Amino acid sequence: MDFQAGILQDGSPMESLEKQLICPICLEMFSKPVVILPCQHNLCRKCANDVFQAANPYWQSRGSVISGGRFRCPSCRHEVLLDRHGVYGLQRNLLVENIIDIYKQECSSRPLKKGEHPMCKEHEDERINIYCVTCEVPTCSMCKVFGAHKDCEVAPLQTIFQGQKTELNNCISMLVAGNDRIQTIISQLEDSCRSTEENSEAAKQELCTRFDALAALLEEKKVELLQRIARERDDKTGFVQGLISQYKEQLEKSSRLVETAIQAMEETGGAAFLMNAKQLIKTIVEASKGGRLEKIEHGYENMDAFSVSLDHLTKAVCALDFDPVEEDEEYFDGEEEEVEE
């Protein structure tokens, strides 16, 4: 008896039970069902092995130097990690096997109802039991003998059924394997995006460190040059302040001599005037001759010698750029080759 999905059409509990016993890969009842830990979904052991082999084309069976492997559950896409035994290391689901045995026994004891098997539209009492290879449609024996398919090539329904189911199973395996490869590429792209962000932060940190060091060096140089200007200012102003003190002292002496001379000029007595006039005149002459103090040169106060040209440094800063590096090969070249393999 062929236990396929849809064998019961009356919406009974047995139908609901049957739907729970169908493998999502081959769409038939589980054969040696295995539990995919930890998501607890079930697959036929053969279907699980086909999916695993499609996702791990280079994995070898027992005795291989390659250990372990992985594939994704076709029901929930959860990643399943296997040990060195591969699919044979998965736990058999004995409970599901027992339920399938009970279900088959129950279905075997039930008589088939009309409508449980597809019937021919042209011959209502004939079951569809052959396959027209020419027209690629299921049909009945009467259609082959007397009907529209009498000149067509036909084949047993079960043979075509098994062939197309095998082909569909292979297509599912290819899709699952392709999805796993796409998921791998997505993971690699996500890793690349994450690495790009991390490398960007590191590059920004390094750039800030270098500019901070350059700014610190410029600040240190600025302080050094300012100190040199301050020393030159102190030297010049100190010298000028000394000259000012000398000139003030000479001015004070000269002022006192002027006052003395004016007082002498006010003397009306000739004898009294002559007693001090000669010495006073001599003192004034000597003071005028010996009072020539040092003078500063023209432009002494200029600080032009301490001007700094930063044009070359400004140009160098404006020309700052990242060091040129050889461009890497296109990232996806390797990925495309891997997918082709």
C-alpha cells in the first residue's frame, strides 16, 4: 500500500496524524527517522544524509581524516553540528517509528473509500493507474485503450512517481545546498562588514593619535619660540631700563647744578660771586663733557628676527593624505570560484 500525503480526505484525526509523519524532504512517511538536535525536528536518515552530503561535498564517511560537519535543518534553518560519525551519529526517533507502524496497521485494516484514489474524469469508474509519457499526464487504462491516449506511450504510474519524486528530492537537496552556500556567503559578508567597522575605528584612533602627537609637537615648539622671544624682550628692556636710570641720574645732577647756578646768578656782591663762580663754572663744564651716556641704535626695538615662515609647513599639512596601497583583488572573485566548485 502506498502511504502518501493525502491518502485520507475526510479531515479525520488520522489525516492530521499523517501530516505530522511526513518527511519535509522526500514528502513521504519517515523512514528510520532521526532527531536533529537541538531543534527536535525529524528527517529520514537517508534524507538527512543527502542534505548533509550536499552541504559538505568534501566530507568523507567513517574512517576519514576529516571529522565532524554541519548542515542546516530544512524546517527551521537551525545549524546542526555533527561529530565524526556524521548523520549516523544522530539519535533514532523510536517513538516516531512506532507511531508510523501503528498508523500503517490502522490504514491497512481500513477499506478504501471511493474518492481516496484519484479517478479518471472521462471514465468515472476507472482509477488513474498509468502515466502518459507523451502528454506527461496521469491517466487510466481505458483512456489508453479507447480514449485520447490510445496512440501515446505510457508507463506504470509508480515508476514515473518514483522517478519524479527522486528528481524532486534531488532538486530539494540542490536548493538546500545552495541555501547553505548563500548563508555561508552572507556570514562572510557580515564578518567583512564587522571587520570593516573595527578596522575603521582602529584607523581613526591611529590617525587621531598621530595628529595629537603632531599638535603636541607644534605646541612644544611654539612654547620654545615664545620663550626665546621673551628672553630677548627681557634682555632689551633690561638694557633700556638701565640707560633710563643713568639718564635720570644725570638729569637729576644737571638739574641741581642749574639750581646752584641760578642761585649764584642772584648774588649781587661781586666778591661773594667771584668766590664760587670759577669753581661752579668748572663743575658745569666737566659735567657737560663727561655726561655723554651710551645710546641705543636705530631699530633697536624691532623683533623682526623672530618672525617664522610657516608657508612650507602649511603646504605640507594641506598635502597630507593616506599612503597609497595596492588595491586588493576583488573580494567576490574567490567567492565565485568557491561557488562554482
